[in-house]
Amino acid sequence: MRIGRSEVSAAPSAVITSPSESLSRRSPAVVVEVTGPYGQANFIPATYSSVLLVVGGSGVSFALGVIEGLLRDCTAGDGRTTSVELVWTVRESDMLQYMLPYFRDILAASLAIPTISLSIRLHCTTTSFPPAAIATHSLKHLREAGIAPTVVYGTRPDLGAILSSLAERTPTGGGLAVCSCGPQPLVDSVARLVDGMDKALKARTVVECSSECVRRLGTTVRRLPR
């Protein structure tokens, strides 16, 4: 989803999308109802000073929705969030390339809100990833404009270090919201990291964790006991 509009893409190869393509050919104006992504955080992220979003694969759609909501709340003066970090792990370089304009738009929108800082870190885990596969000139342009995400190839993020760093920078009593969405191993690892956080850090501020496991159909939501 981009700021101000929605965009949906579907390949005409499945049982549902093939009839949709046939309908679109007969009528250029087709009204559709779209539901999802399923699942939501068990708390209101805008009530926390810091928000960490850890997502994998298609879970990025959940994260973008949360960020758009945070930016909207902060613009209206209804949010207290000052720092947002998104960490996205993806295997396919093509998917990363496709999503770059979305990250560009949302980073550009965040620059217009001086009270909030947005950081986006992308990890493409394909070990044979050729640097030329991502449009280098596009990233250079985005960096010059100050709206480029950090892109890392061939490695997974050090989530423990990222979580600890953000927790240390969260104001005392400000609260840290940790939301994860993706495959079961990812959400389980995030829950374990939050559960095993340094007690001194947890004593400084409230830490809430919401994990959403993306399955073949829909999602499941569970809340980590504090």
C-alpha cells in the first residue's frame, strides 16, 4: 500500500484470479471488496515511544499498515511514537526490488513529520545475490534524497542487537512495542528475544510483544506473557 492509494497485483493463474482477469477484460471498471491482511497487534503501537517491526516475506504488508497508521496518528497529534524501526527479511531479490518504491514513499512521508524517526532495514538472504540485480542508480538517488532503506545481502539481521539498541534508546517509561509477522520460526525467535531481554532494560520501560504467524490461510495471533 502506498500513501494515499492502494495497489493490488494478482497473477491470472489461480482458480480465483483467472475469473477476475476475464471479468476485467469485459469491463474496465470493476468494483471489488478486499479483506486482509488478517491479524493485528494486541495493543495500540501509537501509545509507545518506540516501535520495532520484524517481518518476513509477505508479512511486510502488515508492517507497512502499522507504519502508515503511526504516521497518520503523529500527524494528527494523537501519537507519542518518536522512533520506528522496520526489519524485513526476504529471500527473493525480485520482491525486494518491487517493494523499493513503497519504502521510498513511506520514508518520504515520514520526513514531513519532525517528531518521528523511521528506519527501514532490508535483508535479502539469497546468498548468490548479485549487486547489479538491484537498480544501483535508484538506490543512489534515494540516498541523495535521504529516503533510502538500508539493504543487506546474504545475511539475516542480528535481531538481538537491534532490539537491545532500540530498548536502550527508548525513554524511561516511554514503552517499547515489538511486532513480528511472518513464518513461525521468525515470530518464535522474536518472542524468545523479548522474553530473554536484559532485566535492567525491561525495568526501565514497558515492553509489549505481538507475534503474528503467517500461515497458508490467514494468521494466528498470540501475545507474549510479560
